[in-house]
Amino acid sequence: MKLHTYGLLRNSFHPPEQIRAVRTIWRQRDRLVKDAGRDVQQMQKALTTMHVQLANAISDVSGLTGQAIIRAILRGERDPQQLAKLRDYRVAASEAEIAHSLEGNWREDVLFELQQVVDAYDFHQKQIAACDVQLQRYMSALPVRQGPGAEEPSAADGPTEKPKRRQHRLQKNQPTFDLAAELQRTMGVDVTAIDGVDVMTTQVILSELGPDLSASFPSENHFTSWLELAPRRDITGGKVLRQKSRKSNNRVSTALRMAAQSLWRSDSYLGARYRHLKARLGGQKAVKAMARYLACLIYRLLTKGQAYVDCGAAPRLDLRTRLARKPNCRMHTRPEGSTVACC
């Protein structure tokens, strides 16, 4: 209290009230999704205990085919041929392969366990659907944000065409409403244009930080330091005594690390940069370095209103020379004067 009185303590980060409401629902939904994932694992365990190797024929027992077969088993169906007829037409395995994987011993105690797990899975899915309704209500209440540097169109300019919004494929465990459109409206820029940053990662950023980063973080260095993506350096007399990474449970940092790992097979500049860093530094350091780079790009998009443009992986200079010559993210100017954040 005395240090705070003297002004020697830094202010902690607190998002606005509306963002805190979105954060509460999103964190609760994330816990429910993890609980539902554990239920799916318990389903798989129960089937394996009865020597039912359904996972050898289909990749996901929580899909349409897997759930149809499991619920038919709980209703009393034991014939593998009849169960295999529940196969969805999009499943690569044939009915014969599925029927062969359904030959097991039907233990009454394990079937009771399986019934309990399926009921818990249905309950969690119902709770997730309720969270989606509440989340949509809070997201729609957020104000529309114009990207920094965007000018309001005047009546003299005449009608302007709306820019085409990037099409996003609905991912598993993604909310049922159009989350991508809500993120575009509330953040003012399309953060998903950055390769590796999908809709779910962008939602984590919005729910934890909000759309405006400049009010709490003066620069991208402050932002990445708060994310614990910058190393801790003990310096005295201009000499670095030790340098070590800091452990963190920051949800945004974890999401950015996962986004960085997804760039391994990406045919883009970010993918080429990540592969170069991984070959030079190793996997763990490369993931952290790439996560920090993604955080810098996101900070620039949200504070400067820049549109990300990928330079591509093939038509580029030697990557080592380019990274050594220009270590930070570059900004270019188009002929019409609009600034874009590129490699």
C-alpha cells in the first residue's frame, strides 16, 4: 500500500466492462469444450475395454457416424452389420471394415459406464449451446470499431462497394453464429488475414484484451513483454549477465504459440520464416520467436489499421540475408497511399 501511495507500482491490465463479460462467457465455454473432450476420451476408453476397435475405422468417435453407432449400441443393437449401416457416406472406411471393428464383448458394467459418459457429453453440449447464445448477445452489444486510419466515406464520394469478406470454414467446437463477421465488426480489421491466426485465436485475443491495444500498451515491445514472449535479461553496466525465458499461463500467449506451430507446412512468408527459425534455433525457441512475431503483427493491425499482405515464400530473397538485414516487420506504401503491414 505504501509503494502504491508513492506511485512505485505499475498499473495492471484491466479490459473494459463489456470485454470482461465476453471474457467470462468465453472462458466458461472453453472449460466446457475441454470437459466434452474428456468425455469423448472416456467413450473411446469404454469401447476399447470391450475390444470394440471403432477408432481403427473412423477417425473421430464424436462425429456423426461414431455417435450414431455408440447410441445404437446403448439402445441394445449388437449386430455389427446393422451397426455398420449407420455409416455416413463421407466416411472413407467401408461398411465391411466398420463391421469388422465392431466385434467385441458387450460387458454390462462397461455399457453402464458408456451410458453415463454419453449423458455427460450431451449435458456439456447443451451447456455449450447456451454459452453460444449468451456470447452472441454480448458480442452484438459491442460497438462497431473503425480501424485506425480509416476515413468515414462522405456523401459526395457516392456509394462505395463493400470489401469482400474472407470466407472462413466452420471449425469444430466453433460457435454456431457467424463469429468471423462479429470479429470483423468489433475489431475493425481482419486479423485472420495473418496466416496461422484463425477465428478461434482471434476470439481469444478479443475476449482477453479487447479491440483497442494502444490504450494499455504503448508499443509492441510492451505488448509482447506482457505476453511473456520476451526473455528476461539481467543487465548491469551494459553487460548481459543472464537471459532466461519466463513461464506464463497467459491465454493469448498460448493461443499465439499454437498459431505459430500451425505454420510448419504453410506456403507463405510466415511459414518460411518459422521453418528458418526452427532450423536455426530449434523447435521450442522457434515457436516462441514466431509467436512474438505474430503478436507484433496483430498489434500493428489493431493500432495502425494496417492490412496484412503476405509476401509469399517462393518469390523472395535469401531469407537469412533478409532477416539479418531487416529484423523487424516492414511497412510499405501503396501508390494510393494506404499502408500495409507485410513481411
